[in-house]
Amino acid sequence: MPDTILAPPPPPPAPEATLLDSNELVINMGPQHPSTHGVLRVILKLDGETVLGAECVIGYLHRGVEKIAENRTYQQFAPYVDRMDYVAAVSNGLGYCMAVEKLLDVEIPERAQAVRVILAEINRIASHLLWLGTHALDIGAITPVFLCFREREEALKIFEKYCGARLTTHAFRIGGLQYETHDTFEKDCLAFCDLMDEKLKEYHALLTGNRIWVNRTKGIGILNAADCKDYGVTGPVLRAAGEKWDIRKAQPYSGYEKYDFDIPTAENGDTFDRYMVRMEEVTQSCRIVRQAVEGLPAGPIKGKIGKVIKPPPGEAYVSIEAPKGELGYYVVSDGSLNPYRLRVRPPSFVNLGALDKMCRGSLVADVVAIIGTIDIVLGEVDR
Amino acid sequence: MANPINTFLLTDLLKGLWTTFKNQKPSLVVTEQYPRERPPVMERYRGAPRLNTHPETAETLCISCNLCALACPEQLIVVTSERNPETRRKDLTNFTYDTSRCMFCGLCEDACPVDALELTQDFEMATFTREGQIWDRQMLEEGPLPTEYRH
Amino acid sequence: MEELLSSPYLPPLVATLLIIALFPLVAGYMVLAERKVLADLQVRLGPMRVGPYGALQPLADALKLMLKEDIIPSGADKWVFWMAPVLSTFTALSAFAVLPLSDKFYVADVNIGILFILAMSSIGALGLILGGWSSNSKYSLMGSLRAAAQMVSYEVPLGFATVTGIMCAGTLSMQGIIQAQYERGVWGAFDNYLLMLIPTVLFIIAGTAETNRAPFDLPEAESEIVAGFHTEYSGFRFALYFLAEYAAIFVISGICVTLFFGGWLRPFPNVGFLETPLNVGLPVVLFAAIALACIKGATRQIITGFKLGMFGLAGAALLLAALFAVPVINPLIVGLFWFLAKVAVLVYMFIWYRGTFPRFRYDQLMDVGWKWLIPMSLGGLIVNSIAQMLARS
């Protein structure tokens, strides 16, 4: 492995060369590794167990999603976006549909907007649950992952009941919704919120107070607000650094301005703060879902939109607050049936850029904690 | 961890131990023993495709309009038909559906104007060959055989 | 022939062979128990498909491991790679030589019993270090370095806690320690006005670390260094490491039970009227209940073979219950029953920790070891010796 791929570490105090003088150790973490969340490869430069530098090698899951978009019609591309951040497929679909709707300049009925918010928030909870489970597993607590999957199952059941798929949902269509809500939709969503409120206590009992958990997460992988902005980091990572930035509040979309919710923030920007922010976000998502379900308006579910979608030439950028951060879709239309160019701003990919900054000087065990706390999905990083 | 007594008595750790201990109640087990227990599949589930026939005459409902093939993002549907000289309508000759490439997005189902093509609740579609994944008209009309497991 | 039968070496030899032959099976079932208990803690079912309720899973696993290809990495030091798991297993099993399984069943009662076990478990660490080093893999090397540091630092508090226990008993012989607890009329853990609880807790914590169990499982921390020192091991050698790990758990639990929980003594060994209910009543009721549970479980099985297997288990449990009810046989086996029951409780606790706690980090582990456990175990030793002195004078 060439030495140049890693940025030079801060110069250590020149040691006296002895027989026991050890060299820096370069190890490959991944692409096959239990805790790199898929196929991330991190080249770690170590001094003993201290990390001198980390370099991410990505692309093992590259499928050319943006190129595929250029060869599909606007409707046909919608299922593909689910496969980028596959744990938050609904949010992905929402962003894409909104981008095309902006190009088309159509009005979305209120009922459709409310249902979109409900599903996107439930998806946020599901995504955070998966994050919590795997993050705890990385740090060595093996029980939360099963509890989280148990609760996530309930969220997936809501998706399955609503649109017929559990993971890659393809829940929304351009212009509104394809499916009318099922009979028990409201009841299911409220029951899920109640369940989450109750189960969150269990997670807190298992992790939040636990001294080992606190030791493993407090002060690890610190990224302050200024660095976050430099790296373009968004989402819970940014909010944990104290920046009150949430696109749902800053640039409300899909009727988020109607709901009353808080943006949880923290101060230190370390792993523990990110954990607390995400846990609090689950509570806030439950709040939004409750409000949206109670105020679910009647009416049509699809806007005025033709069978063939042919947006006028132009371009549109829409960003939404996905569970992992700012998810942006930039669509360029040349007036034909297919997008001329489609570009995705994936939050995981941008957030992963800060890995090296967060890892330096920590230990190998912290690297897995930091990869976990960024909350990456490799399908989205590599696209 | 402000309280030194709590720190010394390991209350935080005992709390976690108690949480996991409580979870041992047998009624809390959530494992489904597939295939002995089949997971309940929702009504709208998008699974194996089916080409519907008329329940009485057993004639296909498909009018060979090719809309499903056009809607499919993966272009995995091939509809072949020939024009019937008497009725001046297109008669379906074959309909192939490559389930190995299907992502069950449901766009074909949405496109069908006569509810002929439908994604059903069947989800056991594994075959031993790649060719077996390409379903023809007969397979689509009859549906996959229910899988039986022996143990 | 007669000479052979009357030889003083015969009983220890038979016991040794029995332990070597049976322990792999016991270890296999400890793995199954671990998987089942972990599953319970995690709202799962655990193995269910091989045999009724997964009862034959250990055999299937053992068969699989033996049939697997035995891979030696190309850059590995072949002899050391071959030696390391053998060394680990050998030392772990040899510690059984002095473990007082019951008042009747043990290999040897030597006057330095506990020293021998501590020495053997220290050599066991060498197996991990050599295995990790010889694999010629960076992950393995890191795992073995962690193992070395961890074992060295946790041996100290473990030693202090043991010394406290020995001091309380006044002998190094394992049988002698249990006898001493009988004479003092109280389990080691509750001796010296409950002050002995300090070394007991410390022993359990340090023992968890010594056996590389979660939350101290750094040498094989799978989410960090893949599988630690046995990353490159496969097949039967891997099985040997597994065997060594579970043997070590058994041995550490055995020492803990001997030192602090009265070994094969029943609870309240000096309260006479509890003799019949605890030594006869409890085992009989327990095994009868197990038999009932087996019969109830058998009715739920669909496959005939599994059903018969469950009935067989029920029969075996009933037979054991009957054995405990026979006055001639009861005194022979009740010691073993109590010892194994106490070990089982400790092993359950090991699994319980694993199911609950996150893993320590390398430096935190050292902090806990040197800054907390060692001073506390030293303090425990001093406090207990003062209490002992006051009690004697």
C-alpha cells in the first residue's frame, strides 16, 4: 500500500531508534469486516492501537444510480431511489418525488402531504432504530439490536400494510400517492408511537446510564460545529454539535410547518451527544406522527398530473431532512421523458468525509464507534 | 454518574441487567419459526406476479396492450400477441416475466388497465436455475406451486 | 489384575479419562446453554431445528467443525500455529485435575491445588498469544497483544481475591478450603461479617476478564478486530480454542464456587434439619420438574423422532430424580449436584453480562484493572485480614 494515500500524520516527537522500534501499522478495515456497515473499506494507519489516519475507500456497492436515471422515465426511476438509502426508502422517495414535482410545478393535495409526512417520520424512527441497534452492537452490546429490530418490525408492518413492500417501499408516486390509506392506518400509526415511547425507556435503561456505554461514547469522535460546516456535515451529527439546523424547520416542505416539534440539539458533538440527539428525534418524530394522524385531512391523494410525465426544460433542486442528514435531489430536464441529468446529494457520503477528522488520535475500538455514529448506509454512499 | 453511592453500588449496571432479565419471559419471544410458521402477508403485498383469467371462462383478461411492458423500469416483461382477423382484436400468445430482475415496484400493476397483471401475496419464488426465474404465460396464470418443506 | 485394581493411581486415572472424554460434550452443551440463554435475554428462541429445541446442536456443530477444511495461512509459523490451540486446551483441561467436583469425585487433592490452577490458567494465556502471533495477520496480532496485556493485569486482582479466600480458609488444598467453610459454618462469601463479599465480587469481575468474556472480551472483540487471536483459525483448531474458552469458564466458576460459595456443600451446611429437604427433596423435585417440562415440550413436537427424544430426556430426568431418592446413592452424588448447580448459576451470570453490557475499550480495561480492581482487592485483603485477626483474638 503506498504511503501517499494517507495524509501525513502530525509529526511525532522523534524517538530514538532501538531494536524494539516499531513501525506504523497499516491495516485494512473492510470491505469484509463485521462493523463497517456493509462494504466500506477503511485503511487505518495505526501506532499501536492509536489511529494516525483513516482513509475511506468506497465504491464497492456502486450501481450507477445517477446514470440509470438518465435512461428511465421519471416514474420508472422512482423505485431506484429506494435502493440508495435502503433503511430510509420512504424519505428517499419523498425527496425524489418532490424534486420532480417542483419541475412540473404541481400542487400536492393536503391529504397526500400529510400521509407523506407520517410515513417519512415512521421511516425516520425505523432508520434510527436500525442505527441504534447496529451502533450498540459495534460497541459490544449485543441485546439492543434485537430489541430494535423487534420495534422496527412494527414500522415495516405499517409500510407493508400501506403500500405492499417492507423495505424498498416505492410508497409515493410523482404527484401524490398511489395508494389510499388502509382502514387501520391511523390506529396502527398511533399504536406504533405509543409503543416507541414505551420501548425508548428500555433502550435508555440498557444504554444511556450504563457507565461502560458512557465511557465508550463520551468524548469520542468530536466534531464541532465549525468543522461540521467545513465538511458539509448535516443531520444529527451537525445538531449534536450545537447547530440548530433542520430542513424541516428551516425550509419546511410537505406541510411540516403545520406541526409542532422541537429540534433536539446537544453541545459537545461527540458520540454520546449524537446518540442522545437521535434518541430524542425518535420522540419528536412520534410527536409529528401523532399530530399528522389526528389532523389527517380528507380529500384527493393525487395532484393534477398526466399519465405521461414530461416536465418542461429546466432544473430543480430539492433537499429534505432524511434520517441521516440533508438529502438533496438535483434534476435537470431537457423536456423529454427521461431526466437529462440527476444528481443526488447523499447525506451519508458527505458525513463520511469527516471520518478521518473524527478518528485521528482515537483508538481502533473508537473507529467502529465513530463509523456507527455517523450512521452510514453504503448503498447511499456508493449509489 | 454524579452520585458516588450509585457509582459504587453499580446501580446503572444492575438496571441494565434487570432490563435484560425481564426480557426472558417466554411470552416476549418474537421469533417466527419459518417455514413452520408462515409470516402473515398483508393484503397489498407485492409478491409473485400473476396473470388473471376470467373466473368462469378461464380466458385471459389480458388485452395485450403492452402498457405493463412499457411501464416496467427493467423492461422485463415481453408481451407477444397476434391480431385475430375475426374480432380485429389482439390475442395474447405469450407473456414472459423475468422475476429474477423484478424489483416488485408495482408499476406494471398500476399500468394495467384491465387488472390482468397483479402482484400477489406469494413470496416463495426460489428456483434452482436462472431459467426457472423467467415465467411464461402458463406459469403466470397458474401461479407458483406452494412450497412444501420436509424436515 | 488385582494389583492393578488396588493401585492408588487407578481412581485418578479413571477420573482424568472421564473428564477428558466428557468435557468436550459438556463444553458443547455450555455453548448451547449460552446460545439459549442469550436468546432468552434477547427475545429470541435460539437453536430450534437440530433435535428437539436444538438439543443436538452441539453435536452438529462439532461434526461441522471437524469436517471443515483446516486452513493454515501461507505466512503462518506452522508449528506454533499448530501448537497454540493445543496448549490452550491442555492447560485449561489440566486445571480440572484439582477441581473438587465433589467430596467423592476428584482427580487429586494436592496441597497446592489452587496455586496449580492459577499457574495453569496463566500458561493458557500463552496459547492465545502464540496463536495470534503465529497467524501472521494484523488482526490476530492485535488480538493476542490485547490478550497478553489483559491477562497480565487481571491476574493480579484475581490473585489478591484468591489470597483473601485462602487466608479465610487457612489452606491451599481445594478440599481443605471447602472443609474449612464447613467448619466455620458459613460460605466464604459471607464470612468475616460479610466483608468477604468484596473479594467475591472482585473475583467474579476479574474472572470474567481472565476468561476473556464480555464485557472484557477484547482479545476477540468481533466488531473491532474481526475475531481477534483466532481470526485465522478454522475447523478443528478453532474448536479447540472454543473448548479451551469454555473449559476456562468452567474452571474459573469452579474456583469461585470452591473459594466463596462452599464448593460441594449444600446451602446452610450446618443446619441439620435442612438436610433432607435440600439434599433429597430439592434434587428430586427439580429433576421431576424437568421431566414434566420435557413431557410437556414433547407434546408440542411434530416430528416423531424429536418427540421420542423429548420422552427420552424426560425418562433420564426421572431416573436422576429416582437416584437422588435412593438413600444409598444420594450421598455419593449430591455433592456433585451442588457443585454443578452453583457453577451453572455462575455460568448463567457470565452469559447474562454478555447479553447486557457493551464492551470496554482497551485503555478503559486497563484503567479498571489497575486503578480500581487492584486497589480494591488489596483493600479487601487488608480489611479481611484485620477482621480475621480480631475474630481470632
